[in-house]
Amino acid sequence: MKRDPRYDAMLFGGEYYDCADPDLLRYQSRCIEVMNAYNRTRSTPHGMKKRAKLLSVMFGAIGREGYVEPPIHANFGGKNVFIGDYFYANFNLTLVDDGKITIGNHVFIGPNVTIATPLHPMDAEGRASAANQRNLPVTIEDNVWIASSATILPGVTIGEGSVVGAGAVVTRDVPPRVLVVGVPAKVVKSL
């Protein structure tokens, strides 16, 4: 299934929108179908060939030699995710890809990692309104390693060559070539 650019302004614009819009939900459901097919593949030679084909359909873009160990979970089935070359993600990658996620070349992601783009209003009245979500893009630059069970929050950029430690919660931009750990993640070492 191809990306539908009619929704880009809504999903990538950074403004609040109605995430329960019926047309948007139908599009989202079609995107998720491809991801579900990927998750049902088996680790046989035939299944691995099928996975390679499905990855190119599932994501907004994926470069050479990308691979995701199933299962993967994504709000839009990965359709709003744009990945460079030589990407690897271990099992249970969760991409809350309501907004745009950009991942560079030679990025490695451990198991149980979450990358999220949506934000909701802090006040209860705002969350009860129809226009109750906005998205901020996440960018992961080249040569980044994100260790197991890390969480990357909306609007964050992780600089080239950096490492995110296991279990870290990244709430702000990470400079290039550093190690960040903790909750919230803090720089502990230059690399």
C-alpha cells in the first residue's frame, strides 16, 4: 500500500487534529494490515524473502539491507517511518508513527524499544475535545545504537554516532557521539 500524502499536513504539521477522523482511521487500518502480514511471516527461507518485500511496502522508505525482527508494532504500520541503509531492529520495536520518524544509515535498535511522536493536551478538557492530538517528528541520525527498552519521546533528535543506554527515556535532543543513560536520559560520556 502506498503512502497517502493527503494526510501529511495533518500528521506532520505539528498542530492539533482529530485523530478519530473516519477517513484517517480507514487509511490507518489499511497501513496496519501490511504490518500484520509482516508479523505473521515465518523464519523460513520463503518467509525471509516475503519479509524483505513487505518491508519496502510497509515503511514510507527503507534503504538497502534493512531488517526488523518481528513482531513490530506501529500506529500507522510504519508508513510514516523513513529509514536509511543497513538498519536493524530487534523484536518488539514500537513505532508510534502518527508523526514522521526519520532514521539514518547504520542504526541499530535493541529489543522492546519505543519511539513516539504524538502529544496530547495536558488538561482534561483538551483531551476530551475532538482535536486532541498533535505530533512532533523524531530524527535518529546515522550510526546510532539504541539499547533495549529505551523510549524516545516526541520531538527528539539523536545525534550521529550516539548511544542510548538500556532503559533510558530520552526527553530532549542528544548531541552527536555521546552515551546517554537514565530517566530522564543524561549525557554520561563522550564517544
